[in-house]
Amino acid sequence: MSKYTLSFEGEVAFVTGASGGMGRAIAVAFAAAGASVVLADVAEAEGEESARLAREAGGDAVFVPCDVADVASVKAAIAVAIDRFGRLDCAVNAAGIENERVPLHECDDAVFDMMQAVNVRGVFLCMKHQLRAMLAGGRPGAIVNIASSSSFRPQPHQPAYTASKHAVLGLTRSAAIDYAARGIRINAICPGTIDTPMLRNAMERRGSNADDVTRRLSLIGRFGRPDEIAAAALWLCSDASSFTLGHALSVDAGYLAR
């Protein structure tokens, strides 16, 4: 029998992008596994609903408004974990945006800057202050960043998004090297087509047909579920993945294997 467990009893998790989609599923999964969870997002009503669902799943959970691109907001949100629960063991940085549909020469400067602010600066700031909290606590920790299958294989007309998700892998791998000896494991997940509001909105903007999308991007003919990303995130934060550092885990129905 394996000695490993996915129980997070007594541990504290911090999840960004927790108002819906993958972030909500990850926060609820942590709570169901026994963790106390701090949920962070800019969408307050949806975030409070996510916290309610996490509490119903069995964990202590609190929502905090947080703009991941703003350092004061990030520091205040992470401080809630320490002030309320006394520690920080795990963090999943799932906040991200995708809002472009043009080739690079038509990409608006403001769109590019916003994408990097949320998807790259947001991950950088969250990791920076999560790491400080974990180091101050003097215990092992784990951080998971949500990248994308576009980190390896870009989709057309997404230069800003693709650049941002490549950068997330760079931050992940660099930090994994720096903090391995200090007991903090850092990895990334590269989701494929996960059925979230962001995916559905992007498909609507592009006029995409769901059957066509799954035929192109999935070997099993369906979208992924947010709970399938949550399962990967909890595994990477658990002692079951204790020998896994600096890894980009593709959860993409085989898309990158084509």
C-alpha cells in the first residue's frame, strides 16, 4: 500500500482566480481534502460563492478580494492566510485572462500590457509573497502555477497570451531551482481545453463550434473538466509528488502528444 496521501488536514492553501472555473474547483478540492483555504480574486460576489462551496465541501474557507497585478493587494491577501490560519503550506496561482484574437502586428499595446500584468506579473507577485510566507514559517511548501498548452503549442492569433504563458513556465522553472533545497517544490500545470467560462467566452468571440474545437484539440473528443485540473493541482501539492520539481504537467487530453 502506498504511504502517500492526498489529505491536507491541518494545512493551509491559497488559491488565486478562485471565483470560478479551475480556481474554484481547486479551492473546493483543497477544502474537501481537509485544508483551510484562502480564495483570492477580483470578482467578489463569485468569490464569496466559491468560499461558500468550499465550506460546504468540509474545509474552513475565506474569500479575499485580490488584484494579482497589484503588490499591495497580493500582500494583503496572503497576510490573511497567516493572520487567520497561522501558516501557508500550498498555493495555486490560477488567475489569468485571455482576450485577444489578432495576429501580432494588430495586437493592441494596452491588450499586451494587460495580459502580461495579470498572467505574468500576477504570478510573479503571488509567488514572491507566497515564498516569503512559506520561508518565514520554516516548513516545506508547494506552489503550482497554471500555465497552458499554449506554453508549448500556440494557437493562432494569440501572441500576448502565448508570450505570457511561456513566461509562466520560465518563472516556475527558475523558482524551482532556487527553492528546492529550501523544501519548497514549484511546478506548473498546462491545461488543454477545459470547460470554463473563459473558454466558452473565447469560443463565442471566435465563433467556434464545440465539436470542431474538441476534434482539433482533444484525443478523446471532449472538453476537460475543472475538477480534472484540481486533481492534478492537489497531486502536485501533496507528498505523493515529492520527487517532482520544475515540471510542466500537461492535462490536455493528449493534445500535445499529436
